[in-house]
Amino acid sequence: MSLMRADKLLASAGVGTRSEVKKIIRSGRLKCNDIPVKTPEEKLDPETMNLTLDGAPFGFADKEYWVLNKPAGVLSATEDKRHETVISYMGLQRKGLAPCGRLDIDTEGLLLITDDGALVHKLLAPSKKVPKQYEVRYSGVLPSDAADRIAKGMELADGTRFLPGKLDSAENPALLTIVEGKFHEVKRMFAALGCPVEKLRRLSMGPLCLSELNLGPGEFRKLSAEEQRCLLDYAEQGSASAPFSFADYDAVIFDLDGTLADSMGHWAEIDRIYLERFGIEAPENLSQVLGGRGIGEVADYFKEVFGIPDSKEQMLRDWEELSIERYANDTALKPGVLPFLAELKRRRIKMAIATSNARPMVDAVLEAHGIDRYFDVIVSGTDVEKGKPHPEIYLKAAAKSGVIPERCAVFEDLPEGIQAGLSAGMRVYAVEDEFSASYREEKAQLAFAMIKDYRELWQTKEETR
């Protein structure tokens, strides 16, 4: 761990607010090697220094778990320019803390905040079916068959389908339990029943129950050690971190950037250098705006938005020139990729790449790491007309592999790519990547499972070998 300011260290550990921990430090209660820390600005490393607080050893937890009884008007996000977020509301300083799931800004109730990404997936993925109970105050009168319709799994007029839920009480307010978290799910279900939601409050999530946590409106605290243990044990029961059965698939299709290779960061720099040639400053969110687009679509976007005068062919040549060295010499594979590819090959499961990038960039990565021999099929952004989230690129990869979509697994890092795989009728695994960290919740809800390391696929409770 790098050095941290003493006040930030204590605040990040939940000792108090920034103003409160400054008083603690100035009073001499925090000591380093038995010597009182003098100022809030003093730099400390809890991993290498002997720190005590009020005479007791002070450590910095690997993961943190907070619970909040969220009030209305606070946004379930890490940062926002217009609204107060749960992170700013709670005064949390620790990097990586984020809400587990999303409550609408006007929705109240239980919210878990943590930096444990594996736990977040286990609690949010639809395949895990973690129950969440809501208190729903609504207008109108629920139809007599409301409970049956919810229990069967509702389908809306626009084709959206919800997993079966349970109407525990049809009184007003009603008690509803669901096992997924699609956008505005409860509100859309009740609107379809002819009873618009007036007020919504989440009462529980898995083993966490608002009434047992003793949190009043707007109150928050860390989970106790026993509460953490119960939560983690619950998440582990009956499921694996990333259930994967080789017998289910005849082909596995990989995206490239952020999925097979740690290369998403290259493009922000490439776009910046390229646009500077024309005296244009690259917008901060450009990479996010372009997510999923094929390289030809990116060229069209640059010509339309930035007025680039060059031909598309020249633009593609320039990007290839800027990127080829980075892809060949400065791109690491994602953790655990090599043994996973080797096992797929041993089992004679076909492997393909379906990427928005141009072919030379793909070849540079594969050849640099000696993994080109694993892939039977490569479909690049110049091979298709439509980029992700359109399913064309994945359908083409399956067709060239000679495998029906239903027998294909997809690995993706962006929501647009996950949606493309789902639209193609394939099972999609999300790969965590620093570039797409802000989309973690959305990815967890869309994908069948989410991994940080491909070795997680070997840790299932089913027979995989």
C-alpha cells in the first residue's frame, strides 16, 4: 500500500469524518511506533508501520462492508456533478467503495457499499437469484391475479421479461420479493398492474435485513465481523464464483480489449495523439462514448463530430501506425488467460476472437504472446457493418466456427459487448477491467457470471475437468 495522509487513512477506515479524525490525530490518540502522529498531513503506511489507535493495534482491512438506510434524494453512485451520492453523503474516502446494486434517487432503504467486487457479482447476478424485499406504496387497487402474474414472471408490453417474484402482501403498502434488479423493475411491474408506485423502500437483500441492522433513515455503519461472515457465507452457499462447464460449449468467443488483453487504456492515448494532429482536444469521456463501435464506425464518428478531413482508409492506416507498437510491446494478457486457453484446446473446444479493432492490432497481441495458435476464427471491426451492441460480429464468429449460437460462450468487458452476445443468443461472462469499473453493476446484472481472473473458472463446484 502506498503512503496515505493520516486523516485520510482514518477516515477511509471508518473511524470518523475528516473533521473528526483531525481532532483524533491532534489529540495524540493515533501513534506510529509508539510516537504520537503530529499532524493530519503526516504520511503513513499501515502495512509497514506499527500503528495504534487509543492503544489498540490499528489495521487497514482488505475489504470494507458498509450498510446504509438510504434516504430519498441521494444517488446510488460513486460520483455525480448534479446530485449528492451515497459516497459523499457518508463521507467515505477509501478508493474503490461503491454501492452494490442501484436504488433510484427517490427510493429509500437498505444499500450495501463495498469494494468487494466478487461479492457484488454474487449478490447481483440474475443467475444467483438473491432475494430482495421491497415495501411498495402504490395508488389504485391491485388486480386479483397480481400475485399469480408476479409468481409466473411478468412480461411487459415492450417485451421485457422479469424473473418470477413473490407478492408477500397485497396490502398497501405491499411487500414484494424479487431476485433480479432490472432498471426500474418494481415500478414497471406495478405500473403494468395498473398501480403506479408512490413510494419505494428496500427492506432486505439476501441475509441483510434493515430491521435487524437497527438503522434509522439516513443512518449508516460498517458491518460487524459476524455480519460480514454471515454475508460472505451466504454468498458462497450453493454457487461458485463463476460457474463454467466445458461440456456446455462447442466454442468460446473472446472480445480483445479489456477481455483477453489489458489494452483498453491504449485507446485514450491514441485518440489524444491523433486528434492533436488536427488541433483538437480529445473529450475526457471519448473512450466511453466509442465503447463497442467497430473501427469503421469510429472513423465515421470522428469525421462527423470532429470534422476530420482525411479519408476513412487514411484514418485506419494512421490508427494502425499509432497502435501497433503498443499492442505488440506494451499489452499484458488478462490474469489466468493462458491456462484457460490451453484447457479449451485440450478439450477441442473452438476459440474465436470478435473485436471492434482492426486485424493488425489483434495479430500484434496474439503473436507477441504466442497465443495465435489457439484461435480458429478472428472477426475484426472491418469484417462487419455494425458494431456492438448489434449481434452481427458474434453471429459471424459462430458461423465461421461452424457452431450454433446456443453452444457458444462469450467473454466481454463492456455492457455493449455483453448485450451483443446476449442478442446473439449466447451465454456471456463479464470480465472486470479498470476501464469499465464504473459499469460494474450493469455488467453484473447483464452477464451470467463475472470474473477478474480466468482462474476463477476452475474454482466451480461442478466437475469441470
